[in-house]
Amino acid sequence: MRRVIVLTLWLVACGEEADPTNAYFEPLCGKDGPVELLGLGGDEQVARFERVSEDGDLHIRVSNSDQTEWVRSAVVDECGELVAEPGMEILGMTRWGDALVGCTTSYDLARFAAYDDPSPVVLARRGCGARPLGELFVTYDVEPEGTTGRLVALEPMGAEVMVRVLVEDVVTEDQSATVAGDRAFVQTSDLAVHSVDARTGEVTLELEQAGLWSASANAIAYQAPDLGPDEAAPLVFRDRGTGTDETLDVGLRSSWSLRWFEGALLAEAPYDPSKEPVDPRWFRADPARELVAPTDTRIEVVRADGLVWLGLHHTNDDYELLRWHEGEAPQSAMTCTDCTLSQRGSDFIDVLVNAGFTGRYELWRLDDSGGPARQLASPVGLTYRVMDDGRVVTVLVGQDFEFGALELVNGSEGDSVTLAPRVNLFASLIDALSDGLHDDTPDEILYEAWPSHGTHAVYRARLSP
């Protein structure tokens, strides 16, 4: 499956010379270069971009140039034909099978008869945090001023969506319910934690009371409910299969947050700009234990298979990345100067190394499976996307750190081409449509540009091999 990237470009006028990007694009929709999807005014800017349907319809929301106000909304097909102009109260839309659903500015989840339906059916108030669970979806339904609500199941049936109440009196501080394995997890106002089978409606009491808590398919981590606002207390792991508890007296503060990632539990301190940052803490439940990094290292990434990526700051300002498994000696993977961990993929991590010029970096990739670091591209900027074929789209800013060239870098050969000489960094790479316009589309980019001989518009283009 290929990646579609959304970019926002401002191209510098260069007299009557040809659009510099055309040489790097394949024909599309019967045209030799990029296809105009939506024309824009001089004081407009793309603010949101999303695929709505498998046949390529795109929903584009437009704001004023400083992004302080929404000004209009449009749905266009893959070749730029205007399909509809939805109301400005619609933040986004998607399809659940044949059912068209969307989120309104009041954060209500609604079903629409058409893109420009003036009277959509509200499915769940403040329910835009819907999560998929098998063939269904689950979300909260909350009164506008309510602090508790209902957990509901949403079942697409043709163009309709059926709504069923699963649990009443649910605490809705988070925007969406926890989904783990084949169940949804919620806490009710009496501080009990329940799991729910959304298909059958079966509700299981998991914990009679809990304060801080987080659930996975196999375990629930929690603290006692009667703690002070920042009290240090043990962390308990409940095995969902056996119902047994294991307690870790780790002095975790009740103000921290808990989240499960790839079978490990991440505990993070609340952000406080007046205090020094506190390193997060990691735990595993099989058996219950804290992951304690070797001396002087810090945990960067934890994987479900037991691999842990460590970081080590040396006294000479070098930074070393190491692969580590508990009970074994860490293995060095890369040492660099003036570098930073930039992206964490499913089976790799990316590292940006300062290339000696303002806003210029070398992009290196380290694979979980082992082996030396691989240089993907140079130079790249802080903003970049690695495409499926290995090429890298990036923005190389100038001295002002705001504008620069949009480059397509061939990582395997080290050469690059300029797709646009002047790009606003803060408005580029607005969104990534990871599924593409179609499941079988080759690499494409969607971008907003001011070509020297054309109009300010959103374009769709297909990159040449």
C-alpha cells in the first residue's frame, strides 16, 4: 500500500518559465502534470485534508491565511470535480461501509444522508472519539454540560447506523473509551472499572474501585482510589485471566498518566513548565516489574518482543543508541554528535544528525532486527516523509527557519530534485493519507501551490519513478 502525502507549498514566481515540478510527475486524469483539485484565493490556506471514500473523494477545509478562521469547505473527486460544499459546522467526514458519518464543531458524531446534508442525525453527543471494535464502533454519548455519560455501540447497517447503550453513568474525562483486545473498558462514577463485549452487551466487573488505571487485553494496572492529588503509592497489576494481583511498591505518583504500548505500560508525569522534565517509567506485567535501564542510560523505545532501545549521553556530547534485552548486555547500534531520535516506526527508529548547516540533517535508520545504521538521505529538514519506494520528501528551511525548498531526495543514490523553491514549513505536510486515494495507487502527493504560471490551488500529482 502506498503513502499519499499532503503538502502546502508557496512557489516563487519566476517570470514565464515552466513549472519546475512538472518534470517529476506522471500524467494523471488525462493531464501531463499535477491536477488542480480546488482553487484558492490569495488570502486562503488549506487547513484540513482527508479522504472520505474509497473512490477517491476528498474533504478539504479552507481557512484564512493566518489560520484563525474557517472560511469554506469542499468535497472534490480525485480529478478535481466539485462534489459538494458541506456546511462549516462539519469538521470531518468518513465512511463506515455505506454510512457517511462525521464530526461537528460541537464534537457530536453524526450520520449524513449526503455530503451537504443540512440536517444530519446525531448519533452520539460529544462522541467524536469513536473507536473501532471489530465490525462495530464504541464511543461516549454525553450531555453538553455533563461530566458522566453513556458508552454506546455503533453498528453500520447499509447507509444507516444503529446505536445501542452499553453502560450508563460512565466517567468521560478522556475523549474516547479504552479498547483492548475484543472489549471496551470504562470507569463508572462509583470508581468501578468494567469491560464490555460490544457485540453482545455483556458487562464484566474488572475492578471494584480504582484511582489511576489503564487496561490491556491481558492486564489492568491501577492504583488505590483514595489517594491525594500527587501522592506516591504502589502500582497494582491485575491479571485478567486469573484475577490475581501483583503489587509493585514503586512510589508512582497519582498525578501521572498510564498508557499501554506494545505490551508494556508507560507512566508519564504531567507537563509542568516550571519544573525540570521527568523521565517516563516503563513496566511489564508478565510478571509485574519495572523496566530498569542499565546505569546512565534511558529508555527510548519499548517493543512487544522484549527489545528495548536505550540512549546514552557521553561526556563528550556524543549520543549512543543501543539495543537491549533484559538480562543481557546492551549492544551499541549507533553513536553520533548533535543528533536526535526523530521517528519511531513499528520496526525501526530514525535519527537526525546535524549536517553542519542551519536546518540541514542526515537521516539515518536503525532496524530493530539488528545491523548497522543505514543513511536514507542527506540533507533533510526536521519535516520529512519516507515514501514506500525509499525516496524522501522534505522541507529544507533557510535562515529564517520558516521558508525553504521542498525536495524529493533519492535515498539510495543520494541525489535530489527541487519540487518547489519556496515552502512554508509550518503549513507543509498538513496530513498524511496513509491509505492513499485508492488502495492500489502508486506514490502520490497532495499539495497547495502558487505556480508561476498558474493559480493558487490544491493539486494532486503522481511522482515519476
